[in-house]
Amino acid sequence: MRIGIDACTWANRRGYGRFTRTLVRTMVAESPQHDYTLVVDQRTAAESDFPEAARIEIVETSEQPTQAASAYGSRRARDVWKMSATVARSRFDVFLFPTSYSFFPVFGKTPTVVVFHDAIAEQHPEFIFPRRRSRLMWKLKTWLALRRADRLVTVSQNARQQISTVFRRPLAKIDAITEGPADCFQLLDTTNSRAAVLKRHRLPENVPLILYVGGISPHKNLDTLVRAARQVKEPWHLVLVGDYSGDSFFSSYNDVSELTQKLGLTERLTFTGYVPDEDLSVLYNVATMLVLPSFGEGFGLPVIEAMACGLPVAVSNRGSLPEIVNDAGLLFDPSSEKEISDAISRLLTNESLRNELRNKSQARAKLFSWKNGARKMISILEAAARAGRT
């Protein structure tokens, strides 16, 4: 089977990029009998390390698609046409978009599978788009993707229900695959790495670290996290891990920075920017907890990464997070500063609770794997290709 894949998000530092990279690499490794072609722009190709077994089809575009499709940009019609024409010429048995974010029209009868990670942009557009034009362009792209997709895929049962409701699609026509922690996220002996990693990211040595990992975006609800942390009496240092300078998504960095200054917390909070996996795995191992206060998540990959490292987690009770965490972490209402601060205080002061959650979280994380997700995606693509031939 000749599988074409849109790889334009490969170099993206957010969850879209990790999803595309890890899923595709695992698919290639798990099902080498298929022929894989990654369709990608020249800038992303120059920044990326693709699987050796995959063919690479480079399309010359005037802008990198992930930048052009950002909160403040828009893709040029000529660039979209080039991507579409390349796929049409290639005559794939099936074509996969690992995210609707970088969707472009696919001409002809090639069966097409599109991954919608969530419906947050539809449910909370004010958190995702700074401009009305951006919302309209997103709606158009989503409409096209829904019309063209032979199969929709998402990453959790909660997101599956969301997408069914928001897009009015039968649940039976939406598949859910799982994500999982990368192999580097595991229990580590940090004796020789702890001090260097903390110094590299300007973090204190002897203060409990409250870790957040993800985008610095409005729907991540970081302003409420900052205000909640201020109410915690015990010593703490808040670490916000995420790219805030080169990110193409709508950012709340300035708002959160201003709030931090206003509350007098600048010495107790660090924006690390992007952190590579080798350092992030150490942070997961040395922090006291991970807190994720999002108003919505399609999956919540940092949570499962932290749990694989045995880090206790406290997360929002919205979206997919209760489904992913189950009873292996604390849940709170993301709109309640008190509930967030209470969860933080409990984990800071209760060592037996932390030990209990460490054990539960490691066991829970083992239920999620990229191999399972890749195998199911291959079966979805094979079914779509068979249906396309009938």
C-alpha cells in the first residue's frame, strides 16, 4: 500500500509536531511492508530528521506552512495548490493528515484520513484566534477537511465525543487512537544531571518545583495557575516549560508575564522556553508535581510523559484529562483558584500522597503506547484504501 502523509508539522515544537513525528516513525517501524511518502515543504525538510525507510517529496513553497497557518498568518493559494497538485500526481492508495491544522485539499479520489485532535477552536475560538479573519479561515479549512475526509481520527474518547457533537458526525465514523510517552520519559537516576539541568534553565536547587509543560496559550489557563500558586503558603517555584518566542500559535506570554510582575512573583516563576527532551525528562524526574490547568485538551501528552517518570500530577477536570489520568492524579475545576491551590498544597505537604500517586501514575502510563496508536492507524488507513478501491 502506498501511503502519503502530510509531514509539514514535523518540525513543530508543540504537540502537533511530536504527534506527527512519533506516530509516523512508529508506523514505519511497525508496518515496513507499506510504502511511505512524506510530503513536506523545503524549510521543514531542512529542519527535520525523517525515517530512512520513507520517501520524501519536497514541495517548494513561499512560506513554511506551519507559519503561514499560524494565528496571525494565512497560507497563500499558490502554495496550497502546489501541495495539492503534488499529492494528485503521486497517486497514493491513501493519504493521511496527522492534523487538520495543516490540511490542504486533496484532488481526485484518493481516500483521505484526517486527524482532528480536538474541537477546542470551535468551542473556545476566543482562546485560539486573535482576529476575526483567522477564525473565518480556520472555519473554511475545517469545512473543507470534513467534506474531503473519508475517515476522521482523534486521540481520546472525550475528543471523539467532542468532535461528533460539534461537527455533527456519527460516532461510528470517528476513530480514536492513543498517544503515549516517548522512550526517554522514564524513571531516571538524576544524580549526575540534576544540577546541570537546573542551572541551564535558571531554576533553583532547593525549592519544590511546580512544573507546567505545554503551549503558552490562552486556553492553557496559566493566569489562573499563577494566581492560585500565589495563595499557596508552602515554598514553591513555578516552572512554565514551552516555546514562547518562536511559537506560531496565539500566545498569552505577555499577559502572564505582566500578571506575574503585578503579583510580585517574578522571582518565583521561570519561563524556560523550549526544553529538549533530554532535559525535559530530567525535569519530570526532579520536580515535585506537574500541574495542567487547561480548559480543554484533546489528549494532554505532557501528563502521560510526567506519569511515565513517576511524577505526581494535578490536572483540570475538563476535556480528555480525567480520561487519561483516571485515579492516578488529582483533578480540579480549572476555573477555581482555590481548587488549584488546594491541590498544589496537598502535593507539597503530603509525602504519602505523592508516593501513592507515583506508583499509580507509572502503572497508568503503561496503558498508553505509540505502538498501539500506530497499529490502529495502519488498520484505519488499510480500511480506507480498501473502501476506495470498491
